[in-house]
Amino acid sequence: MPASAFSISAVALPNGLLQERYNPTAEDTIWLAGRNAPQRGEKFRVRISLPRLKQKARWRVQEIRVDSPVPTWEDI
């Protein structure tokens, strides 16, 4: 189910000890380069890719629909 204005994403980020599974190479990763502002001295940022994480482990990304009377959970 895609995220909407009526949902909240609950994410279980994997621990660094699981890097081999979730981030084995620079091409096969759950991370995206984030925006930064070098002119303000900001450091490089990364963002989590929810679709990539969900592709690797569906249960780690849950969409809680605010407009639904019954909550659902995606299993493994």
C-alpha cells in the first residue's frame, strides 16, 4: 500500500551488524544520498529508501493508515 496523506510510516532500521544483508555493496543498498548545503558547512547526509528496505524485508516498513478502523500488519 503506498503512503498517503492519511498514513504514518513505521520503520525498523536494521542494526549495523546486519550491513552484509541490507547494504552489501554501494549499488545494492537501502540508503540514498540526501540533500546537504555545503555553503552552510553541512556534512554529507543520507536518507533511508523505504521501497528498497521493504523489498529486502517487508515487515521493516509498515504503513499505519489513519483513516482505517482496523490496523493491518504486513508479515514476512
